[in-house]
Amino acid sequence: MSHKARVTRRRAVRHAATLTMTDETTHPAHTLDLSQGGVSLQTASQIRLAQYCAVSFQVHLSDGAHKVLAMGQVVYSDPDAELGYKTGVQFLRLDHGSVDVIKQLLQEPA
């Protein structure tokens, strides 16, 4: 059993996000936390497990705004009394710029 997703550094981040499924349906979301391996999102509806999707959101760093775009797979979508659903997406592919933005975001002081 791999624990890689949980041993990588995670950071609480709150940004508006969009989850776009392979059938082109979109789900508005908000990021909850982020690592180099994936992102946890708040969604209004439950997302079917193992679906492939694109996740996009914008972050503001010291040098300005940057868009993060990743292809991933839904690994959990659990009901949450306060949040609606807590949905996890494991990154399968990140564009080069997004890799750099996530690294920089994770290195910033909390």
C-alpha cells in the first residue's frame, strides 16, 4: 500500500476552482488543500470515483497571478456536513508552469 499522497507536503489553500470532467460537464469547486500529488476540493455534488478530469484554479504569488492546470483522477468524494462533498483529485499530469507554481506555493511560509 502506498502512502505517497499523504507523505508529500500539503498546504491549506482556498481558491475558487473548476473541475471539468471528460464529458465536458463542469463543477464549480473550492480548493481545500494542495500537494505536488493532488488537491482536495469542496464540491456541491458527489463526483463518481475514478473519473478523469481537469482541475484549474488561479493562485496569487509574490510575482503575480498564476493559473494552475492539471489532469487528474477522482480518488474520493465523501459527504461532509459543512462542505457538501470533499473531493480528492490525484494529479496525473501537470503543465510545466503549474509544477513550478505549486512548488513555489508549497515553499511559501504558512
